[in-house]
Amino acid sequence: MIEFKLPSLGAEMDEGTLVEWKIKPGDTVHKGDVVAVVDTSKSAIDVEIWQDGMVLELLLELHQTVPVGTVIARLLEPGETPEHADAEKRRIAEAAAAKPPAAPAPSAPTPTKVVPATGSEGRRRVSPAARVHAQTLGIDLARVTGTGPQGAVTIEDVERAAAQKPSADDRALAMRTAIGAAMARSKREIPHYYLATDIPLERATRWLAKRNQGRAVTERALMAAVFLKSVALALRKFPELNGYYRDGGFVAGSGTHLGVAISLRQGGLIAPAIRDVGSLSLDELMKRLTDLVARARALTLKSSEMTDATITVTNLGDQGVEVVHGVIYPPQVALVGFGKMSVRPWVRDGNVMAEPVVTASLSADHRASDGHRGALFLNELNRLLQEPEPLDEAPK
Amino acid sequence: MTITYREAMREALHDALARDPRVFLMGEDIGKYGGSYAVSKGFLDEFGPDRIRDTPLSELAFVGAGIGAALGGMRPIVEIMTVNFSLLALDQIVNTAALYSHMSGGQFHVPLVIRMATGAGRQLAAQHSHSLENWYAHVPGLTVVAPATVDDARGMLGPALANPDPVVIFEHAMLYNAEGELTDAWRSADLSSARVLRPGTDVTLIAWGGTVWKALEAAKSLAGAGIEAEVIDLRVLRPLDDATVMDSVRRTHRAIVVDEGWRSGSLAAEIMARIMEQALYDLDAPVARVCSEEVPIPYAKHMEEAALPQTSKIVAAARQMLGKAEASA
């Protein structure tokens, strides 16, 4: 049985009022169909359904207002019979009846008819430890089946869900949603400031070419790794750019864990972390970077890699853009962007030279740092790239 | 060496009497009769009537006399037949013994040890069978212990006598005939820590006194169903050893408290509250308890058994908590 819940239709929307049903019991619906019109605080919105099915019952009456997440209709899945659905409904009702006579549910603005049977106010039964575990693993509890007492979600259930690989479609959708939520939060909460500077790479390019000379392809380092290393070293002097903004204050990161933005072939993007980049030799860093990109594309990242980053570095040079105006990944407080490395006219010692140049940019959280410090950070980055030799080694 | 709980307690008392001339016993029927549970049998002949004192049937009087003796420099060990009767002495224990150190700013201490039997299971009916440990565990100024093993029966009396303030020792009436291996561990018995008697990974069973053995038996039975229960013998009911309990619960993520007291206002309730306060986010299921039914403990054997926490009830609670409840018949 499909329990169709009132979806969130915007960051600010937490309840909706039914204006019109576009379906009635017995109707067959397809993914993408508009099933209802719901009025929110901003405007009336067409609500679409994302599953195929046959409408069994409508649980919301006209002009009724309910919170987001309330079950507003039940549908049969393709191939399911009403008997199936009845049995399941009975099971849910019995599970609810088997509950100890708890205190009456706190009065909610929801009419009793639409309160899901799984718990008061539609809050699912999830053990506190399972809730923490799901958060750590980044598991959406809505996708976890509970097998504990009274159908509660337990740690084991979360682990089982974590082990299951969702289908590519689900994943793409979930990722789009997650990116959207994070970026919306970023733009809503973080007062960004943006700085950019051109960095000549004549010396760094030559040094790197020489260093790579005679090495097998797999042993060579890329400029991307040099960038990462120099960002990590520069951050040591600017700790206010490396860490998190949490609970109204800045918390410095425990190390320079650089989130590396990696675009995925099937769409979407992730920014898993390489830990303690500042303390790695260039060879080691290159090895980790290669490994990380491969595993990110194979979707075999570890959960810690998804949560450890203290700053994000994004490199969009391959796509040919010159400047990145990055959106900070909350709760981080800064993002460093690198554009295309291209040969441009560059004035050196009074002469116009053709030199490789990259535009490095910084997006930073004004709650944690100011533009003055941000500018000094980019200068430090520039300085490090003008004398690249020390970037090779793991610093003491 | 295998000995009974009674023998362990008896050895402890004998040792204390032999070592320290300030120690003496006082209580109803402890002399000529040898104690209602025969713990002090023969002591009268050996130590004489000055040190093994039969008292009139007034708990109020002889506990009060014990407090006076303790204040006067003696180390009295007062025996009360059952916790039910101790209510007659509650004023002396709660309003006097427990308070003196506090009210005198530490000038006066009452180094009194009170032993009493507690619990049901011997068909002694309601006036001899209750478990009111929680009443005493509620009171600041008292140290309250419940030895469940022969090691603790042998070992806890020493530190209790050494304690400058009153200590109440609860001896579960069903344990006197229980046999156990006396190990050297008795020499290091303290009045502050709980002990993990059986390690496990899936659920923590917290028990004390008489329910410890039921919890251990339940753990054995649960192991057959693939559930590894950890059993904690609480040992000390005041002050509670939160650290041992929380450490266990954080590992097993589940807890069941087994308390022979009545559920409402029980010590089990206090332990559950502490788990909520300190380990909520480590819990994978609501904390449960297995307590006595809220009736005066019945006389009839089958009804008495039905009223008490039993191994089968502990097993059922654990299975339900783990989502492995047996289908009801």
C-alpha cells in the first residue's frame, strides 16, 4: 500500500490546505500526475505523485489544513489488491492497539482521521540510538523499515538500510534533494563574501613538469594535488576559514580535512574529505586523490569521508570556466575554487609575458571571518605557489 | 571453597566479633534461638550475653539503643528480622542515625550496622515478605547494600563496620541456603561499586539481592535463543554506581531492571530515570522493568510465585525488547 504524504513544497512550507482533489477513489495514477491542489502560505501548488498506483481512499477533506508529512491518501501499488491493503491496514491498527495505554497524544492541529497509526503526530517510532546512528550514516529514516518492538526502527534496521544500495533513480533524486537542501540552507543562513585573485603558475608548472619527468603516468602528480596541498598549508595561518559554524559560533577544524568536490557521471556531486592534507607528501596526497575520485564514482565512500571535511575545494578548470563563485557547504565556513589554468598575458618585470595563470577564489562565511583575512589567505596561497618546492614533502 | 550464604554471613560476623571488642550483636532471638535465620547460632555460648544480646520485641527501642552505643564508641550490629518490621524503627534510622553526621556538622557519627532480611518466596505472607530497600535507598546519610553472592555476604560487613556512618545490609531471605564458591574477591568487597556478573552484548539486566540469580538464570535461557544478556549485580543501592550501569547500557543499548519491590516509586524507577538522563541517545529500545505485582505478597504458593519477578518474566521482557517475542500460546 502506498501512503501518500503531503510533500514539502518549499523550504518555508510546513503545512498546506487542500483546495482541490484531482483524483478520486478508483482512479489510476501515474508517476508525475498532479493529484491535488494545495494552498500554502505563498500560493496554490499542484501536488504531484511519484509512484504509479490506484487510489484507494482520500483522507483529506476540502479546506482542511494539515502539516507536511501527513498521510493524505492511500493507494494500491500496481498488482496489489484491496484485500492486501485491508490486511495491512488491520496490521497497522492492531500494532497501534497493542501499544500500552500511553498518555493521550498531545493535541495536534491534525484531525484524528489523518494521524498515521504509527505514532502520535505522525512521528515514527525510532529508538534514540537508531536516530543518532542514522544521522551519522546519513540514512533517511523514511526509507528504513522498523523491526523492533511495535515496529520501531532499531540500530540494526538502520544498518540493514545502510547496507542496501538504493536504485540509481532513487539515488539521483535523493542526491538532487540533498544538494538542494544543503545549498538552500547555505544561501539562507550563510552571509557569503567572495574574493578572487589571479595566480601565475609559470614556476609551479615548470617545477611540476620537471618533477614528473621520467615518472610513470601513475606516479605523476597533477596540478590539482598541488592546489590542494597549498590550500591546506595556507589554512594553517588562517584557521578561521577551516572548520564549522555551529550553534551560533565558529569551531575550528581538528585538522585540514579538505573536501574535494567530485562531479559524478550520472549527475550530482559529492565532496568527500581527504584528511590532514597539510601533513601529506605530494605523492601520498596524489595517491589519496586518485583513490578518492575512483571510489566516489563507484559510490563506495566511507561515511566518515562524507562528514569529516573542514573546508571544500572545487576545481572547475576542466570545464573551461575562469572563476568559481562557490556556495559554501554548511556547516563549513569556506570554499576555495580554482578556475581554468590558461596561458594569459602576464606582466612580469615590466614585460608582457605569456604565462599560465589560474584564478583562485574564496567564498567565506562572514560570521567566521572578514574579507581582509580572506584576502591575506589568497595572498598566502599565491606565495606558496610561487615557491612550490616545499609542497613536495610532508611538513614536520 | 563452596559455602552457603548463611555460613558466609556467619563467618563475617564471627570474624568481626573476634577481631574487635567494640563489636556486639543485638536483636530479636539472635541469642538463645540463634537468629531467625540461624546466622548467629552458637554465638551466645562463644561470646557471652554481653556481646550477643537478645532484645525485647521493640525495633524502635533496640535500634535506638544501637545508635546510642555507636555514639558512645561501640560498633553495634543490629539485626532486624525483616524489613517489614524495620518500619517500627524507621524514625530512629531516618530521623536520627542518618542525620547526626549532617546535623552536627560532622562532629558526631553513628557507626551502626543494621542487618535485615528482605524479600519473599518462603510463604511467610505479606507482613514478612516485602522488599522495601528503596525506602532506605532514598535517604541521604545512609549507605545501603544488598549482598547477593557469598563473596559479598562474607566481604561487605568489614567495610560496613569501618564506615563512620550507618550502613543498612539487606539479606534476601531466599539466599541463606544458596551455595556459592567463596573466592578471594571477598577481601576487596567495597560499598561503592556494582559488578558485571555476566558479560553480554544485547541487553543489560540490572538486579540486586535475590533477583540477581533469577537474572543470571534468565541470561542462561536467553543465550539459548541467541540473546546475550549482560547481568549487573548492583550490590550497593545507595549510593548507586551509575558508571557501571551506563557503561553497560552504552554497549548493549538495552536495559531491563529486575526489582522485587513494587513498580510504583521503585528503585527500578530511579535506575530507569538515570539511564534516561545519562544514556538516552544510546538506547535502542525503551528501558523495561520486571517488578513485583502491586499487591501485598500473597501467602498461597502459586499466588506468591505469580506476584514476584520470575526468570520467565525476565526472559519474556528481554525477548520482546529484542523483537523476538515468542508467539503467545
